Amino acid sequence: MKLIEVYKCLCDETRLRILHLLSHRPLCVCHFQEILSAPQVKISKHLAYLREHALVETQREGAWIVYSLPAKPSRELTANMKCLQDCCRENAVFTADLKRMAKALANCDGPLADCCKPKTKSKTGTAGRSTAKA
Amino acid sequence: MKLIEVYKCLCDETRLRILHLLSHRPLCVCHFQEILSAPQVKISKHLAYLREHALVETQREGAWIVYSLPAKPSRELTANMKCLQDCCRENAVFTADLKRMAKALANCDGPLADCCKPKTKSKTGTAGRSTAKA
DNA sequence: TTCGGATATTCCGCTTTACGCATATACGTC
DNA sequence: GACGTATATGCGTAAAGCGGAATATCCGAA
């Protein structure tokens, strides 16, 4: 019953918010920490849970790990992510998450993978890791 | 976060099968026991859980209690029940449940509420409570 | 009122889960 | 190599979930 596994992943608020964010675009761990205002270990464990159940995939980018929805999602996941987007549209928590995501990404000068790079040769100088509070 | 409550209800196999059955038609408790081959206490508890979270409604019919999806389901429930039906279509467990449901109802001579009535003035005489093993 | 059937509830044990702390691992830079 | 940062994992604990046995409640019939 693979469907149950999907629902088990969806029935925790942190995981639900993570998946909702990922339904819009891939993100790295530090972004989740910032957007959800949650400690690293909490984010990391929920991401591990999602990964173990094949609801997310990872790709290492240097020291950072980018999480995304699977390239070939199961039928159940596809259906539920679509349903989730429908349900989230008017939900304050989720829409606030999207705003924070936009803000977090705005603090990055470049594509996702770049936003977490150390500012050794950063163009603007203000860009840095998103975990570094301004 | 009402959506979480819905997912919490969906993430147990017994509850999921109950909701799937109810998405087709109302049923009384004894039917669930027969269709799911589960003990009374187990069914009853999961139904109570669903009722507490407003995913099902009850209507007493004499000694029996008929469960059904709410007359005015929430947006989240509507979306997820539709999603569930999509996901279930080719699933062996759920399609088998539907077959058992048809069989259980066939053993009843009449509309749902009648199938659980004692055979005091039953027409055919063979019809009885669905819990009464043939 | 008593009885039997349908359903709900309580109590108990077991397993799972969520969380935080501390620590470990992986990577890039020097 | 050492060091700092990003992320993961192990451990302990508190809470929640699930199942079953026993019991309680509700209802209709006699």
C-alpha cells in the first residue's frame, strides 16, 4: 500500500510545508531552515523521512544538498501534489511560506545552486548564505 | 491547519479503505466489519476517529448506525476524496473492497437501511444481517 | 423489565514518531 | 593536514497511534 506511505509523509505539518515548497521549485536545506524557521536537525530529519519514502530526491552541489520532487514521481505522488496545491491556495500558512521563499531566494544572487555558495567572488557582496541573518 | 487532520485520517490503511468505500455509498458498521474482515472494536474506533475529525457523519437507523461522507464536505476533503478515487482505481486492495461491498449488499434484500433489519417479516427469508456468516 | 444484538468506550501494552542534544560525516579552503 | 560550514545520524525521552480484551451503552422485541 504505497499510498499510505504518501499520506504518512503528508500528515506532518513540517513535511507538508516542505513538499508544498518543493512543488514550486527545488530548494536546499538552508532555505528550509530559513523559510520554516526550524532548527537544522528538525528539517534534516523530515527531509530524510521524505527521501526514504521516495517523495523527494537529492543532488549534491558542493557542500550543499538540493532537494527536489522526484523526476519521475509515482502516480500517487503526482495526484496528491496536485491536490495539495489546490488545497493550499487560500491557506495563510502556505502562502506565507511562498512569500518567505521568494524573499529567501531574492537574497541569493543567481540560480539556486549559487545562492548558497560562499561569497568569495560574489558580485554584489551582500549575497551570502541564507542562514546568515542579515 | 485543518488539512493536516485530513491527512492524519488518510494515513491509516483501515481508515483509508473505509473512506474509499464511503466515497461510493453510505454503509453501516456491520458492513465494514464484513468487507474489511476486521473486528468490531477496530472498525468502531477508526469510525470514531473519522467522526471526531468531521470526515464522516452518522445517522442512526434503529439499532444500526449508518456512516456516510458529510453532506457538506470541506474543500480539503472534497479534493482529497477525488484524489483518492484516482489513486485507487487500479489498486488491488481497493477494487477487492468494492467487490466485497457489492457482495455484502447483495446479501441484503433492499436498500441499505433494510439490510441490517432483523428478518422478522423479511420477504425472502434468506436475507439477514451481514454479520451473520452464511 | 429482561434479553440479545449492534455499537461505543475504557484500560492496557506495544510500536512508532517527533524532538532536541550531541556528535559524526562530507565538502571546500587554506 | 587543520578548520569552518553544511548536513546527517545516534541516543534518550515524551507523546501519540494502533490493536485487543473486557465492559458499557443503546435499541428493539417480548
